[in-house]
Amino acid sequence: MKLLLIGYGNVGKAFRRLLHEKRDSYPILQNVEIAGILTRQGLMVGDKENFSPDKQITVLEAIDFINPDVIVDMSAPNYKDGEPSVSAYIKALSRKIHVITVNKAPLALKFREIFEVAERTGAKIGFQGTVMSGTPSINLFRIQPVAEVSRIRGILNGTTNYILTRIYEGLSFNEALKEAKEKGYAEEDPTLDLNGFDAAAKLTILSNFIMNRSIRLGEFKFKGITEISNEEIRRAKSEGKKIKLIAYADNYIIQVSPQIIGPQDPLYYIDGVENALEIQNEIQRIIIRGPGAGPANAAYGALTDLVLLLEGCL
């Protein structure tokens, strides 16, 4: 099975490393090869740790040149229009080439359009790494195919949860943000985390997949944590409560907003960079928690998709 990697930053490097580490131990991976790696600098043919482009071509041209069985998208999200990944997915899926992605933008913007192509050709899409990285949010639902989900609710952004946790513990907003950047929990420009955009993108993907909605990012209201004052957090703490950025969807409502919650709520205990997701179906309520970010975690999510694909379970 030939792979074409799109993007070779921290996640792409972690994916390549993890694939090599696991290949000898798991026979199902032994016939998997990275046939090419594409970045903005061009295409490197073959599988080498240090990137050095061999050809200056676009992603669409790279699909023609490599003719992979799977494209693995590790590129940074473009929330303006999802390109060039959207066009790459549609071209690949149209040719029955499978897609595995950790890039949220294409599915947050054009989920139905992309899946319609996959359903028409029978190609598969793995996207566990787009929501909660390697913690099985998307893939948990794959093993519950007859569940009728009526509500999803969770903490889906580790940056904001870390900041809120540290303010609760006594830091100011600016101190907490500075610390998050120093520890690598926040980007140098954390706007998409702080304003709720990142959590909204993840909620869009979850709602479309788990609840069979047809929603695009931008079609519902979301609010981040920038307007929360230290005094509000202190007041909540004095009442035995916490403020959390909650992503929520049911059959009528979809939103991301700060909420005051108490100890009776399982999300009350999710602190630091940890994420959590609560899924309510007609039979039971399921709660999962775990890391929601990090190159190794995202790479693990993508690798689990690859194994599920090879096993015929995607």
C-alpha cells in the first residue's frame, strides 16, 4: 500500500516515525510504504527522514505522479476555503484513493460534499486525528453503528482549558496564556483557540458524523474565553464551581460557549490540556477523556485510521 503524505511538519514527522516504529511489530503494516512526501517546497519521492524536494509540483499533480492508495493529510488548516486539501480529497476519492487526515478545515467547511464523493466511489475517509487527536472520539462511534445519538457535549480545546484551569489556580489571563505558550500548549498566535473557532470546527465535524447533521463551520454561534474576567472565575470558585468552554449539540441547538458548571458535572474534573466528550444515545451515556493535542497524539490518531483501513473497519 502506497502512501502520499501531505505536510511534513511536527505531525508529519511524528507519523512517519510512528509508522516505522510499529511496522516490525504489526504484520498488517509491513506492506505499507511512504511513496512520497509533499510540502510547499515540492515533492520528495520515496521515504526519507530529512526532507529534500525532487520535483516542484502541486498536490493535484503529486496525486497523479505518485498514484497512491492513500493520501495522508498532515498539513495546516486553511479555514478560508479548505484548499488545496478539499480539491485533493475530491480528486483522490473520485479515483478510489482513500483519505486519512488530521486537518480539520476541509471537513469543517465541506463535510457533505467530500463524503458524497466517498460514498459514490466506495473510498474511505479516516479523520480521528481531527477531533481529540489520538483519543478515540470519531473511531468510538464507528464501533457503535446503530446508536442514535441525541446529544454531544464536551471540552474540545486544550489551550483554553489549560488557561481557564491556571486562572482558577490563581494566575491572571495574560500569565496563563504566557505559560501555555512556553509549554507549547498555545500557538504564538492563539486567536483560533481563544475565540472558540477551533472548538467550533471540531464540533462541526462531530455533529455531522455522529448526529448526521449537515452543518458548515460559521452556521452557528460560538464564543471563546477572551471576555471572561478573573473576577468571574474567582466568583465561580467561591461557589464551588468552574467555568469551562463547552461545545454542545443536540437535535435543535449547536453552540460553543463558556459555561459555569459544578462538581455534579463530569466535565468539572477535566483540567489542564485534557479534553473530554460526552455522548448520549438512546441506550446510554458515554464519557471519554484524554489528550486532545500534540504531534505524537495526532499522528497516533492517523495511524489508527490506517490500521482500521487495512483491517476493513473504516
